Amino acid sequence: GVFIEIGLIANSVYVDFLQFPEIKNVYFHQSELSDSRAELLAEIEVYNPCQEITAICCRVLIDDKVVTTEEQELKAGGNKIKLPFKIRQPKLWWPHGYGEPWLYSAKIQVLIDNTVTSEFKHEIGLRTIELITDSDAQGDGSSFYFRVNGVAVFARGANYLPQDTLLNRTQATHYETLLHDAIDANMNMIRV
């Protein structure tokens, strides 16, 4: 948030902007996934506009439950913060036709004096995916398929081509309609 203080001094006007550190982007990395736990890393880009703020508290919430909280030092300007966290008994994301595409609601928060000053929200899915290319029995060919969460997946899909030559004319509703049409056609993959 931004606080603007305006004051009058001897017929002069001054404006003082006091800004707080702001989350610019978050990247989620999944390092391990099993039936009992998922280990992830949130890589957070925080911009600190002032030198007076040198420490913040970062918090990760999954489905509105706090999973980790850490104090972090800040410098003025850009900062990269890495927060490891775990999800116990994770629910997996599955492609269309293989199970529920479970998504977790993730929130990253920056706090100063126990007050949230910046928040980033994103949905994340947990899954493993492997491209399998095993040699065949004769040795002159190989397989080519994907294994998702340990299960071989028969890919049914299409190539995505831009919906308009001017990309900014494509609205979110256009993408939603296209993806719903792909689901209705029993597709489970889109190559971009």
C-alpha cells in the first residue's frame, strides 16, 4: 500500500511517499513428491522502495493454512527470497480423464509489524511428469509417451495456434472457451 502525507510549510506544498516492500513475482519449484509429502520452494521477488525497511516477515499459506513463516533481511531495490515448505498428504493434479485436477490455493504474504503489506495469490498443482522413450524389443525403434504420477497417459490433444494475429485482442473468455471445447472433445493435452 501507499501512504501519502501532504503538508503545508511556509506557502510550499510537499508530498512524501512512504511505500512498503512489494511482491513482484513468485515462482514455485517442486523438488519432491510422494504419497506422504510434497517438498516445494517458493522463490519470491520482492521490491523494497526504501532504505529504512531492512527486515520483513514472509509467510506461505496453502489453502489458508500457514505452512511456513520466516524473517528476512532486505536491501533497498530488488530482493530474491527463497522459502522452502512442505505439504503433508498431498492431493495430486491429474490430466483430463485420469482423475481430479486438484489445485491448491497458495498465498505468499509480506508482513511488517504483523500487518500484511503485500500478498501474491496463485493456484498450484502437484504432479510428476516423465517423457518415456524406451527401446523396443527389436532395437530399431523406441516408445514415446508421458507418465504422469507414475501412470502411462495416452495423449489426446492438439497444437495451440494464436487465436488472433494481434495477441492483445484475445480475451480471457476466448482462452476459456477454447479449453472447454478441448475438454468436450476428450483432449487431455495442448501443445503450445
